[in-house]
Amino acid sequence: MSDVQYLFAILGVLYLWECACWLRRGGVAFIAGTGRRWRVQHPATMLGNQTGGFVLAPLLPPLGTIFTAQQFPFPLGPEGVLLFVSPIVNPGWRPAQSSRFLTWEETAQLRVEGKKLILQNKKIFAASTVTFAAHLFKTLTTSATLPRDQREAAIKKNLHAGFDTKHIETLCRDFQQQIRPIRLLANVLFLLVFIVAPLLIWLIGLKTVWLGLLIVLLGLTITTATFFARLHRKLYPVAADERFSHSLIIALAPASTMRAHDLVSRPLLENFHPLAVAKNLMASEDFNQFARRLLLDLRYPVPPICPNSLAPAVATEAFHRRHLLEAAEVWLTENKLSPDELCRPPAPTDESCRAYCPRCEAQFISKAGECADCGGLALVAFRKAS
């Protein structure tokens, strides 16, 4: 391979790296390529660890869109905060968590440093983005300052706010209008780097075209960085340090410039529950399957539901899960979907099947027992047809 070919190969590898987005477990990515059909991606099991994994954005023009949504990672209750959340929005295992219980008096000492929440000089949580960390910090510190009789109502209000479909729809609609200049520049740059430039170098020669290509390249990257900084400031005013570093990289690194729209889109919906985002983006049939799995997980969580045996910790986990399930079911009913219909029991696959797991719906030939895949969840016997 020649030096020029090596250069384009390196650019290709860097571009693939920019398409890979790290996502914590507890988060879901919604990705659309060339059309309007959205698909769900969960943190990859092969390219990840216990806390998260990579998801891949669309590689080819028109470069697509990626949104992420996060479940709130801490159960909140009138007594305090539990650093263990039992619902699992992703297939597979529950991520490792500390299960430490914090009183609201302790939480008042919390501070945020970039993506990290710090308490007593120790990291208690690392968010996927600076903006999500800021959202968590604001929610926790605001709740800590409230009187007990007001705190319970505020926690319930926050849970219901995660299902604000109208707000999600408005954000998505406005975003598609605002992102157009950045998306257009990213696509033009992709075509320049991977199609136009190689053709010109092959047909005319590098010595003849390098200066013109460099000028156009810098023009596109700097213009994209300018549009990016303006839109990022409008959408995420608290992320000034992140905005500066991203803008600088976009201006100087073409591989990052081609994915600049991802840096704007990924945090846009992260404060909403994945169920609400899915309703706004996915086709009805796909959404029903997605909603069924999440609702079954809320109704039948994997044991242990709360590893911390302290009474306030157990009460906080139960309070959070109960009201989260209530918020989800009320929201589904308002959207003309029956929670009980979504969670209807499966039919036996054959006459030998006598029980099923209410969470993963695996079927068993014995009436009593536990589902090992769901942490020892008790089986439910099939009802006899009347």
C-alpha cells in the first residue's frame, strides 16, 4: 500500500471508531438509518463490560440519527437514595451496583465533576454524558432540600415527567429542523473524504489537488464546528467544557466532524424513560414487543430486588418501583394501551408445558419451581382452559 492509501485506511478506522458510541446498561439507543424506521440497540455484550457496551451509529450517508434514553439509575424515596436499581431495561444481566443507602442529609453534600457524581471525595456514579450527570445532580440536590411531606410528591412528579410524550415529540421535531446544516455538512464531508478525494488523487495526482482539497476540508470542518457550537449551546447550556473540547476536535479531525450530529442528538432524550421514547419513535408492533418486555420486568423484577437489608433501603426500592410501575401503567392507559393485555400470559407451546416464567416467559414441564435465568423467580402454573 502507498502512503496515501495508508492515510485513507487510517481515516476509515478513525471514522468507524467515531460511529461507535459507549452506552451504560440502563440506557437504550434508538437508531434510524436512511428511512424513518427506528430500531433499538442495547449495549453490546461482545464489545463491552459489566457496566455497558458499544452501540453503532449508521455508517453510510445520509448517516442517520441516534438518540439515547436512560432509566433513572437511583431509586428515590422519602427517607433517602438507594444506589441500586432493580429494573433492567436491557436484555441479560443487571449491572453491578453498590446498593449503598444514602440519607437525604448525606446527599446534600453531593457534587458533580464532569460525568461523575462525587460524595465525600469518592465517585458514586459515572454517567454517560455531562448533561445526564447534571440532570441527576439537580434532581438529587433539589429533592434533598425539600421537606419530607413535599419530597414524596416531587419524586412522583419526576417519575411521571419521564413519560412526557408531548415534550419528546416537540424536542424531536425541533431537532430535525435545527440539525439540518450540520447533517448536510457531515454528508458532504463524507463524500469528499471517501469518494471525491480518492478519485481526484487517482485521476489527477496528489501534487495537483492536495492544496484545494485541504482548503475545502478545513472550510467544511470549521463551518461544521461553528454550527455545532451554536446548537450545542442552545440545547445544552450547562456543558460548556464539553462543548469547547468537542468543537475543537470537530474543527481539526474530519472523522469526528462526520459524526458531529451524533454528539448533539445522543443526549437530547436521555432524561426520558426508554418506554416513552420508544412510543414516539417506533412502529406500533415493534413498540408493543418492547413495552411488553419492560413492563414484565417492572412487574416481575429479577431477585435480589434489594441486596441492602436495611429497612429504609428496602422501603426506598419498593417505593420507587411501585410508583415507576404506576407511572408507566397510567401512561400506557392514557395512550390507549392496556397494561394487562401487554402482559397477558403466553400460551403453552405443547401439552407437556405446565408452568412458565412470568418475566422471560420460558416454559417448563413442572408446575412448581424457579427460573434460573431470572435469578430464581418463581414459576407460574398455566391455567386450565375452562
